[in-house]
Amino acid sequence: MRIPELADIQAAHSRIKPFIHHTPVLKSQKLNELFNCELFFKCENFQKVGAFKFRGATNAVLLMSDEEKLKGVVTHSSGNHAAALALAARMNGIKANIVMPGNAPVVKKNAVAGYGAEITFCKPTLQAREETTRLIMERTGATLIHPYDNFNIICGQGTAALELLQEKGDLEIVIAPIGGGGLMSGTSTYVKGINKNIQVFGAEPLNANDAFISFTSGVLTPSVNPITCADGLLTSQSELTFTIIRNNVDRILTASEDSIIECMLLVWERMKIIIEPSSATVLAVVKENPGLFNGKKIGLIISGGNVDFRKLPF
């Protein structure tokens, strides 16, 4: 198992910098007053495809060999990774095969198709997704680019934290959402590599708290049918991301559905930016744990802003 290091994330940033957006770090005086701390939002909702996932997908595609590029890439995803890989592949002249469950939101199907990927639909089970992906790999020789269980993906995701700390180096805490753990792995690797005194917290929904259970028990425990509005955080960690997170992360905090929705609406109203529920978890854990964060300088990784406006949680 190859574990990313600080230099790997720095190299990834140099590699992908010409292709990604350098997203802004925003703040809100009103939210600082409400939560009694200084909040700095790294806004990956302004990244290409509307999410941090484009960083990792770009890094993974750029590191493919010429022979691999000729055979294309494949992944199974119904969300932001599908769109990110489809666009990264198109920008590099590579064919992308995306396996999506038939019940994926229409808006996400349209986004992936719009980036020129070839979509194969399957039943909405992990077994069906993995089996369909395997058949495509056997037929085409395409390279699997996993959404988070992938060294190059993790290194790419960590570049958001790199940009955040380059701009705001005196942070005391950095918080990122945690689902499969790719963003959290990359974030924690970079932050602890630069300054071990900065605390790194993971944020996840209480209704999908497998990372919290795994972290506190020391045993990787997948979630079972989690139900949360934070649809980007439904996946469970892999052995790779779990190992990195156990080594680098200080705490994992959970937030209720009510807090996630309230904080999502707060950011929409006060900052005039669109964030998805998964992104709102980082502010929701601040809201629910005031004693931890009072008076602190906190960096929040806003993971994305892809929302189906016809199905808002508030």
C-alpha cells in the first residue's frame, strides 16, 4: 500500500495547475460573529465540474502512460467523480467509460453525457456497478480510476488544502467532509506535512457516521444503507484512505441533518454562494461544537456546489 506524502501533493499541484481553477478563499463577517470564530472557506464549488473531484481526476489522467491513454479510462460513479473524470479525459483526448446506476439523478446523467463520456447504466447496487466496470475493463483494456481508493486521486485532492494554506498559513484548524476519504486523506496529508500543530478534523453526517465509528474503534466499518441529504458522503472508506486518516486526522465530528440543512441555507443566504449539503457538514460541526472552535482560525474545505434545484432540502 503506497501512502502519499507531502512531496506527492506538491508535485500533483505543479502538474495540474494549468488545468484547474485556483478557487477563492472567502469569509463572512456575519458568520464569524454567529459562530464566534474566524472562518475561511476554500470554495471548491467554483472548481471545474463544480467540485474538488476535478483535481484528483486531472492528476490521475495526466499520469497515465501513452498506452493506457489509448485504451481509455473507466469508473463507476453517480456523482461528481463521474463528471470530473469525464471532463479530465475529454481535455486530454481520452475516452471515458462511466458506469452509473439507472436511478442516478437526471441532472448528473446529463452532466456526464455533456462531457462526452460513454455511459453504461446498471442496477443500483455496488455489486452491479463493480461487475459492469469489470466487464468494460476486460472488453476495452480501460484503466480503472477509482473515486478515492487511488494514490493519484488522493494526491490531487490534497491540492485544495495546499492552496488554502498558501493563502492563509496561520490557521489553527482545517475541516473537510469525509465520505470515501479521498479529500480527507489528501487534506490531512498536506496539512500535517506542512505543520503538525494544525489540527485536522473530518466532518460527516450523523446519519452516515461510518467514518466516526471506524476512527474511534480502530476497525474499518462500512456504512449500511445510510440515509442523509449529504448524498456526496454516502460512501465508506477504503483500507488506503482509512489508514491515512487514522494516521493524520485528529478527530472526526458528526452533524445532524437539521444542522447540515441550516448551515447550507446560512451560506446560501449570507455568502450568496451555492454549496451542496455535503459541503455544509464542515460548518455544521462547528455549529454543534462551539467549545472546540470559539476564537479559533478555521479553514473549511467547501467540497462542491452541485445541487438539484428541484429537490432542495430546505
